Amino acid sequence: MKTQNYIEKNEVQILDLFQEVFKQKITTEFWEWRFKNNVLNEILIKLMWDESNLIGHYGACPVEFLINDSVHKAALSLTTMTHSNYGGQNIFPSLASDLYKYMIENSLFSRTLQTV
């Protein structure tokens, strides 16, 4: 299994995984509104693959908070999905850890607001 950042055209697999996990469809337009069209213009999605099969997804929405007249970058957790055949394999913690590390390394997440 390998983890990677979202790239263009992963939407098809993401929408398929959403339907498998939540037993309902979402439209591409809704997905783009939720993950791609944000004010900070940053896509925060980590994906886990088993060969060419998408088995895990963790996405967040970048935001900025004003705390004591200082702007801090953070992220709101959005959709977490693990394919039903891969439960219990720590996919979510792995994806979350990778995403948080990516955000810190790319200055997309203020260290003072890190999760525990």
C-alpha cells in the first residue's frame, strides 16, 4: 500500500470510494466545492492505494484563524474514508499523520495549532 497526495483526475476513484463507504453518491460539483474551491486555493487530501485501488481518503479544508491579532493557518477535517475490505489496518491514522506532516512542512499549518 502507498500513500500519495491527491492529483487531478483522482476524483473518479474518490467518488467511487465515497459511494462504497457511505452507500450514497455525491456529485463532482459538490466534491469540487468541498475540496478544491477554497479561499486559500490549497487542496489538502491524502490518498492510500493498494495497487490501482483507492482504499483510503483523508481530506481537510485549509482555513485561517485570527487569534490575538495574529493569523494562524489551520485545517478543518472533512471526509475520512476507508474501504470496507481494509478496516482495522490503521489507514486513517496513517493518512492523517501524513497530511499533518505535509501541511507543517509546507507552512500550511501553524505549529501552535497542531492537534495532539
